[in-house]
Amino acid sequence: MFQFSSLTIILLLLAFYGGTYLLSLLIKKDKETTSGFMVAGHGVGFGMGAASMTATWIWAASFYAAATSGYKYGVSGPIHYGFWGALMILFIYPFGMRFRELAPDGHTLGELIHARHGSSSQLILAISNIMGSLISLMVNFTAAGALVSVLSPLSFQTGVMIAGIGVLSYTLTSGFRASVFTDFAQLVALMAIGIVIIPAVLFAMGGPEVMVSGLSNLTLEQQNFFSSEAFFQQGAPYFVAVLAYAIGNQTITQRLFAIDKTKIKATFITATVGYAGIVIGLGMIGLMAVTIGVEPLDGNMNNLIPQMVSTYLHPVFIALFFILVIGSLSSTADSDLSALSTIMMADVYGKNIAKKGHVKPKTMMLIGRGTMIVATAAGLIFASFKLDILVMLVFVGALWGAIVFPVIASVFWNRVTNTAFTSAVIVGLLLFCVARFELLPITGVTALFFEILASVGAAVVIGLMVFGFLGRKIGMVAAAITLVLMLIFATGFLRQYMVLLASLTAYGASTVVCVIISLMGDEHFDFDLIKQRVGNYDKKSEIPSSLKS
């Protein structure tokens, strides 16, 4: 593949991170407030909010996974990756409105759960988010190192170090405000470069007619827009996974608490459309590759997009592509650093270490910035080892899947207890592991047991989505219909797709346990208490005018 000189790559990286750092200085305050550092004073406007949400959701893996999906599953692959991911951005906003209603001055979902249940439930959320954000940092730094090593003579470790230090430099100044402000510029670059690069690759390889004629090279399943293989292997598991991500990940809920409450709906609808357009477009590069018979370099699917770009485009476009990927991974990495610092500031220090009413803003700010430095160092170390992160991602995904129903039920149903919450998550995670890693033979009665739980999980997923948009009664009807259909068609069939079976089991098991234990108790929680227990840590919080646009 085409390679730049070491000097060219270094200059490109310095230009990107130097420019981003200068942007962050525009909003730097001499005296930063904790609310400004964590959630930009709860008043981020529509434009900044939509850009930040879109840029954060598009990370380095989006490029490679979307193209891989197009390459493996054909015409429906990019849709399955981009559409379901976009739908989950839309899914979260009705529940986000509820989070803001209960805790208008909140910073994390963990604070809300602490006010609702106490420390044990809150720490489950905090631990899952710390693990998830550290893994995300590792993935993004690893992607930077791989890109630098492929497109230049520089080493993998050099790329990792530059990306880590670059992201830390601008995020450390103003925390979440810097992340949101720079996300806007990064998204503009993402959209502009994406609009140029994707058609450029298409026409460089011969134009639409070459791609259309190459469709005959695909298998029947790859040619089928409604491919069952693509749905069960890619679409459905991803749909279930990103639903858990939308509820469980602090980078998403942090934006829910930061965006002006009156702008949440418009912001998330816009981000849904923006994400779908960019990621589905990137997935089309994978489809182009398979139609003309391109084989991934060294058999590594992650080489597909760099390979297509460097094979067919001029060096100027390759440089733009390089900035495109660096921008996408940086926008997510800075969100992870902001999320980690907020969790340590609010969930760990504010709610579990500092005595009630004796939170020190200066100490809290020191903890937040210290967390960013430690997290960056950890991400750089893990990335430099090129660790296999698949097992860790599986555990975090399961943990987030197991918390979806307990979290949502806790903010709408006053009967959910702390014991029900923690028990539901633990049981859901354990049964997920049994199914995912086949710790027991998934055959006969055992397989039927897991398929029944997975059917409940599917009903929960559909029911919650419908409930969010159309209300409780219609949501329960949708869940009941889904459960009946799953019990009829999924039993004896779903065991063929272990990833999907295990993911749905986490949802189903946690729901059953949460409901049963809650009904066994006699709790009737007063939701007005949450507003009293969750508040700002500063006497007065300011919203910078640069984020109100």
C-alpha cells in the first residue's frame, strides 16, 4: 500500500492535534467549575449537541466494522451496521428525557441510581462504564497506531503515543466542554472528507456500472437485501448490543445531562440521521471491494478501507482519509476521558468518598484531571501490547445488556428495590457467560431454557422501544406479541446463533429476576427524592456562550 514519509505523517498529526488544542483554548476558563468540566453547565445547544453525539458514536471501529459488514454480507451489510446503530441514538432520547426530569442537575446516570437505590447499584454502573471506556480508549489508540504503521515507516507504538498525548492535551484543559467543542470541528471534517472520499473511490474503480456488473460475483445471500444470514449474524446481535450501549455507556448519558433539556429531541433525531449517512456510506466501500474481487491484505479485514483508499486514490485523498480516521477515533477517545473523569468525580468521590455536604470542588477537579492522565497512560500501555480485547468487550457488553431493564424500570416503576437491581444484573451476567462460552452443553432442555429466556429478552427489547415512543400500554402489547412469536418460532432455532442467544439471555434473565424480587418486596419509592439528592457541586454554574449554538 501507499506510504507517506515519517515527516509527512508527523506533520499531519501535529496539524490535527495542534489545531484541536488551539480550538480548546478558545473556551478555556481561568476558574473552571465542576459542572462546566463534567456537563458544560447542562446547557449545550442543538448544533454542538448533535455534532458531539454524532462524532462520539462514530469511532475507529465504525470504519472497519462497517466495511467488513459490507464485504461479508453484501448489499444489506452496510444497512445492518449503520441503521441499527443510528436507531439506538434515537432510542435513548425518550428515556433521557426521563433522566433529566428526575435529576435536572445530574452529571451521571450513576448519581441518579445512587439516589434511587444506594451505592451497590450505582457502583455496578460505575464499574461497567470504567471498563467500557478504558477498552474504548485502548481500541482507538490501537487503531491510531495501526493506521500510522500502515501508512508510514513509523512504528505502531509511535502512532499510539502521539494519539494518546494529542487527545489528552486538549481534553485536560476544559474536560467535557473541550470534548463537545472539538467534536463539532471533527464532525465537519468527517462529513466533508467522507462526502469526497466515498464517491472518489467509486469512480476511481470504474464508476457505478463496474460495481453493478460486479454484483454477479456475490453469493445469493450477499445479493439478497433481506438476507436472513446477514440479519441473524450481523443485524440482530448488533441491534441488541447497541441498545445496551445506549443505556449503559456514560459517554451517551453524559450528553443527555449536558444538552439543553428543550433541545434533546431535535439533537438526537439529527444525530441519528447524521450517523446513519456517514457509516452506511463507509460500509459501501466494503461492498465495492467485494464486487470487484479485492482480497483483504494479509487476510485482515481491518486493512480493507486503507487498502481501497491507497490503491485507488491520489496521495492527497489518502492524507484526507488519514485525518478522517484520526478525527473519528479522537472524538470518541476524548469522550471516554471525559466520561471516566466524570464517573470518578461524581460517582466515586462525590457520592462515596466525600462526606455528605462536604464535597470540595477543587479536590473534585483535581480528581477529574488526574483520572484523565491515569486513564490515558493505561490506554497507551494496553494498546502498545496489542492485546486481544474480544473477551473483555464480551463481558462489558453483557454487563450493559443485563442492566438495561433494571435501569429503565428503576426510573419508571417505584417497586424496584436495590436487591432486585443488583441480583438481576448478577444473574443476567452469569447466565450470559454460560450461554456465550457454552459452559454447559446448549442442547435439549438446557437449550430450550435459554431460548425461553432469550424470547423474554427479545420481548423486553421491543417492548422498551415501543414504550419509549408510544407509552406503557402499547409497549406491553408489543412485548406480549413479540414473546408469543419468539416462543413459537425461536425455540429449537435460536440455539444456532449463540451470540444472539446469549445477548438476549442477559436481557431476559435480568428482567425476570428484577420483576420477581421487586414484587416480593414492599417498596414504594418517592421519585421526588431524586431531585433533592442529586445536584450541582458548585454554588453557581455557568454555560459558556460558545456551546449554546
